Amino acid sequence: MNSDEKFEQLKQNVNAEDGWSGVIVGGSLSDGLEVRLSSESSIEGVKVGRLVTIEGKTHRFFGQVSDVILESSDRNLSIYSEEISEGIMAKVATGTAAYGKIKVQPKLSIKTSDTSSSPQSAKTVPPHFSKVAVSAHSDIELIFGKEAPGKFWIGSPLDMESKLCLDINEFTKRSNGVFGKSGTGKTFLTRLLLAGILQSGKAVNLVFDMHSEYGWQGYSETENHQVKGLKQLFPSKVAIFSLDEEHSKRRGLTPDYVVRIGYKEIEPEDVEILRESLSLSPQAADAAHSLYRHYGKNWLLEFLNTSGTESFNSLASQINVNQGALSTLHRRLSGFSRYEFMDTTSVHDSVNQILRYLDRGINVVLEFGKYGRDTDAYILVANLLTRRIYERYAEHKERALSGIGDEPTPLVITIEEAHKYLTPELANQTIFGTIAREMRKYNVTILIVDQRPSQIDEEVMSQLGTKLVCLLDNNKDVDSVLSGVSGQRKLRSVLSSLDSRQQALVFGHALPMPVEIRVRDYGTPESYKSLGFTDPTNKKDLSQINQDKSDLFG
């Protein structure tokens, strides 16, 4: 079967469903190709973001619809439009004097004669009158690969049932971001990504679960019912740590470990990152460093135990700090005493406990419980634990490079409200900014989940390997996620056309080309099973479990 016959077969398959095809009549590689729709085509069936296949003479091209246009070859049509709009004249004019056009941005190409290799970035364009049709299922598999180990089904191209796969190997090599305004499904998309990483075994996850949505259970995106978290889906591969044990018990959950933070563990850098949320002046934040030099590791507890005007004046004089700045710092930090997870006794073992689980390949979800509503508590704990874990990873990596021991398992750290850590003022000071810039130098990357990407430092945004963007309605946020990406104007139109739920624009290193997807379902028995969940209460699943045991033990 030659290329024309293949294309005609493809066109017949898709036209029955989508109702359009066309030919190239102009355009360029940079501005996009102009495609005139056939007279039988329905322009209402063409959607921005749709993937298309173009049959050139020697290459097959793959692209994306970036615009839909109404054209006419006779200017008089606009004058007599009212008379023509009804009856047989409208039918005669449609497809001849009046016709539809679309703009297609070519992204990839592959030699027609070379079916064994993967598509590469398009460096040229197909000739005039090359045929254009909606991409078929086989094209999607050729571009994005089939579902397999390391290839995770994340969703489907819009208006298609094909499985579109993300390259988890590439995804875990760099830091990444999930963005979208509130209510667009960022949490569900993130949970799927974490499940994909977990399934692949390419990395372990440390999730700072602000609203207790990832560990044991969460809530449906569209309906107010509970859905399974990672622990229920993968009980042997996930451990739940809790900052609020009472909250965990009320949900019927016994955490694997209850996290406690000692006052001695808090360093001036942990206060520096809270400067904005605590409304601290630069002088008040700097005073924490002076107190650390004066008191040593127990500086915070010693400082909080200070009281009385004379004591403050004396302390301010000793460390050469403005008394007003010192008093302000004391008032703000006194709020730490309401955190029940803070302990005055000694340094705790939370970091070592997390590392023990990660070293065994077990993913850790830290649920914050009632403290998830307290941004200061979330920032304090996430920054403190991450800095110490990163230091240990750096030590292990350096020892491995010296031939002493194995490299640490790659780690993905998931944080919400990331703009609180990664503003232009703080990005150079926080551990998360360091991780994002170093691009897995010590086998550690971050997964940023945020609704205000415009508040994140530009350098950090530029280092993100893959971005999954749900609907954003703020122009600054859109500019931020598309900064440095080729074809920004066209991607902007695709992004603006997203529905408010279960749709995302995905682009970056884990995909060969940008694509608009419908995120796969999550929360149904079928979706759980597709992720590998086996239900012991289900007879079929129980039979499979017993068979697995028999295969393993005899």
C-alpha cells in the first residue's frame, strides 16, 4: 500500500467521525501552514489544539491546529451575505466562494520510507497540496509511544480515545511543574503523575501533602465523594508520615510515623524564608542570624524565653541589633509555640526516618492535617526537612562518585504553594531554588504544584523540564509558563481554549511535542485497576492475589 492509499484510508476513518480534511495552500515553518478545507468538510468539527497528520512526498509531518479561519474568494459575499445566507445559494457558495481554512503548526516529521525510527523536529515543510487529516491512533503511538514500563498513560488527545503516554524516564531527570487556577484539577493530575513515577520505579517520591489529598484519600474533582490516595493503591510502596496525629486517627488512619520538629533544628534560613508571610523587615530577619551566632543551636528557645524591656535592651546591645527589630521578631516567632509538632526536648529523628523509607524504595507522603491551613507551618516544615534531606543526598552522591557506596535512589519532592518559596527575592536562598537550578546534580528534583506561576522566579521557571498547565485566566501567569517556549503565541491560543476541568496543555522534555490532553479518569474502580490496584474484597482480584502468591512461593 503506497502513501496515498494509506492516507486515503486514514482520511476515510477519521472523516466519518470528525468530518474534515484539507490540503496545504501556503504558509511557512515559523508562521504555520495554511490548510484549505475540502468542500465536504465541516469547519465546526475543527478544534484548536487538534493533532493532524500531513502526507508530504517523502516525509510524513505531524502538527497541531493553531487557528480556524473563515475565508471568501469574492468580496461581494459580504455585501450580499443576507440574501445568500438561506436557500440553495448558501449551499452553492459554501466550499467554493466561501470556504474554511485552518492554520497548522508542523512539529515533527519522519521519512515515509523509514518506519522504524522515531519522528524528529520538523526542519522543513511539506509541498503545496499535501493532504491533511486528523491524526490516527497509530500516529499517536508513533509520536508518543505505547503504554509500557517507563511510558505512563497520562490522558488522551482531545476528541480522541488514544492513550497518550508521558516518558517517565525523561520526566524524572529534571524538575517539573503542574500549574492551573484553583479548581482545574491540579491535584488529580499531580496524583496521576506520582502514581506513574511510583509504577515505573525510576524514582521515589517525597510529597508535602498540604491538604491531605495524596496519601490515604482525597475528594473527587467533580463530585463530593472520597477517592483512594496513593497508600490505598500501593500499600507496600507508600508510607504516610503525619504532622497531626489526631487528624490522621479521625480519618481511620494510623500513620507510619509522627513527625516532630525540635526547636534546635530551626535555623535562621528557616526564618528568612518566612519573612514575607511573617511581615518581617530585613533588619528583623537578619537579627535571627545574630541570635544564632550569640546563642548557638538553641538560639530560638533561648530567644523566646527572653522577656521584659530591660532584657530586650540588653540583648539588643550585646548582638548589636535594633531593639525594635528584635521585639518584632520575638512577637512573630512566638507564634511557633502554638504548633504542637514543635518540641523543646531535643533534635528529633524525622529526617533519618524519612531517609530510611526512601532508601528502601518506599515513597513518603507527609500529611499536614490541621496545619495545612497554616501556610507558615507548611513552609517551615517543608523547607527545614528538604534542606536536611538534600544535604544527606549530596553526601551520599559525593561518596558514590568517590567509589564509596551506591548512588542514592533519585528523589522527586512535591511541593504545593511553591510561589511562597520561589519568589525572585527568595529563590536564591531556599533549598527549592537550589534544587531547581542544579538539575538533578545530587539525584534530587522537585515537582512544583502552583496556581500563581507568575510569582515564581523566572530562572526557576526556565529550568523546569516539563510543564503540565491547566486553565489559567491571568495573563501574567500565562506569560510565565510559556516563557522561553517556541511558538508562544500559538500555544497561548491553545491554552486559552482549555476547559476548566480535566484538560491540560503538556509540553517539555517528557514529550516530543506540545499537546492538549484530556486527563485520564481517576476515582472509578476501572481507573484504580488500570493503575495496578487489586481489591482483596473482590473475588476476581482475590483470585489474582492468590495466583501471584502461588507463582511466587509454589
